Amino acid sequence: MESIKGKHFLAWEDFTPSEINYLLDLAHQLKSEKRDFKSQRELVGRNLLMLFQMNSTRTRCSFEVSGQDLGMGTTFLSQSHFGDTETIKDSMRVFSSMYDCICYRGAEHSLLKEMADESSIPIINAYTNHQHPTQILADAMTLQEVWGKDNLKGKTICFIGRGGAVNSFSYAVMSAMLGMNFVYITSYMGLDEALSKLTPEQLELYRKFIPEGVENPNWNSEMEPHKRKIVEDLYAKYSPECTFIETDDINAIKGVDMITTENWGFFTDPVETWLPGIYRFSPYQVNKELLAKTENPDVIVMHMLPSTHNMNHASGQRLLSVIEDENLKNFLEKGMEVTDEVFEQFADVIFREAENRMHTIKAVIKAVTE
């Protein structure tokens, strides 16, 4: 395998399965070294820029700790002239002269690609509206730890609920490249139908944030056609023996080996705008009944976090404060996309998955930095 030093890490499909497995092997090595308190300061004198235009917890912490473990200086930049009062090209010329690696987290993948075109140093995608490549690298590492390093091929993973824009696609790409079947189960309910389920008071509240005639930007849950084409091409190239299914039939959960999901709202939007999605996705909640439908006693549950598995946070309390329906309140208090009961049952795997963000991100930084 050729070295990937100096190469941008923007999306999995830019690499080969052997290159992805190289990163996974390196992540396992780095995790072992860290647990043995072995110094990893191989990039002393190098500098890492973390340019974040979206909020983050695990991704920011993982990049910052990883950079410092490797001996790098780190800069977190969230407010700057970048793209606002200065062109992307000019900013990239500055960054390229001061840093050895950049990670970028923001909404637009097109902007990330523009950055890459203007950069003379490697850029790592820390999340865009195209893909979350460092997240699924951590998920793949976790699955190797749970199932065995060489036991991913032939397994079936399922993403259920809301996830058409980024996350279902990210897991589909991972599955295609590592030889796993992928099932995406989601709701095709239209926004008008979901809004019809709101009380007049809830609808009035929703309209304060999204007026009538304004499209809800995060409503579509189907995988976009151009992303479906990428997944289908990857399956044809690397895993023709495997299957890829998208459906609204919850019974497609039968036989899966891993279930993952994400929040039904969108954490950049006010909680009041989550209401239609709650009615839309409630039949797809990851709960004990769903686990039983898999008919697989060894099925595991993962979650990239943050998770609304209970309402014990400010957003959850704000959401409950605008809901008068006691049945809906009781439902939400047990969890939204995943129940608290199931979340805690698989907490060891979920928080191992979170820790592995650090080890896999460190592997990417080390691999691409000259």
C-alpha cells in the first residue's frame, strides 16, 4: 500500500479498503500504546489547526487530545475572518504557511473541497453535510473490538430513524468498503402528515420558528440519489456479495447484528421544531421491542452521541415544557431515538465507541501529516 502522507482525508470513498484497514490497524496500535503510557510525541514541532464552524464535543476533544499526544501545537479557531471578510483562498494560504494539518467541521462539503483545492497541507473532514468519516472510522474500530478484527465481513448493520442527509450514508459507505450488509430503516412520512398530528398549540409554536411556506431544511430522510449511487458503486466494486436496503418496513430489522441511530431533532435547531419528527419517528425508537424483532440475541446497539436517551438536559427540559400531552411526555421521558433502558444496557459499547474517536483521529493525523 502506498503511503497516504500528505493526502486529504475528506471521505472514505477517496481511499481503498486496504488504506482504511491500515488506519484501523494504526488506531489499535495507538490505543495500546496510550494505555501502556508509551510516549507518542512523534510530531513535536508540528502544528494542528482545528477550524470549527459547528458545535462539537467528542470531535473537538478527540482532535485536541490527539494532537497534544502526538506532540503537536494545537489551535482551536471558531471565530475568524475565514470565508466572511477574507476569501477561502487567502485564509488557506495563511493556514498552509503556519500549520502542518487542518481539521475542519462545518456544514458545507463544497467549502471543504474548496479548502482542499487551495491547501498545501492535509485537511481532515471532522464532519460536513456529505459524510462524517472520522466517526465511522471509530465505529469500525469498535466493531472490530466487539466482533474480532477479522470478523466484520458478512455481518449486517442497521441504521434506523432519521439519518438520510449524512449518517445513514456514512454507515452505508463503511459497510460497502468493509464487506458488511447494510439496512437503512426510516420513515417516509411527509411533513404535512406529521404536522397534522400536532395539537393547535404545538403547531402554532412550530410556526414561530418555521413559518408556513418555509421548507423544513432537515426533513428529508431518504438517502440522496447521488449518495445512493456512491454506495451502490462501492458495493459493486468491493462487496458484490453483500446487500444494501433502504425501507420504511421495521420488520427489515430481523437478523441484523448491530443497530445504530441518531437524534430525531437536529441540534442546531430549536427544540420546538423537533415536534413533527417525534411523531414521525416514534415507531422507529430503539427499544426492547425492537431488539426482540431482530431475533438475534447477540445484537448490539451503538450511538455516535449526543443521545436524547432521556430528558435530563436543558434541551430535553425545554421540550417537555412545551408539551401538554401526558402520554407524549411519558414517552419522551423514557428516551427519544433510543430508550434509556437500552442505552444503558449497551453503554459500555457506546462509550468505547466515543473513546475510539480519539484513537482513530490520532491515527488519521499521524498518517497524513508529513
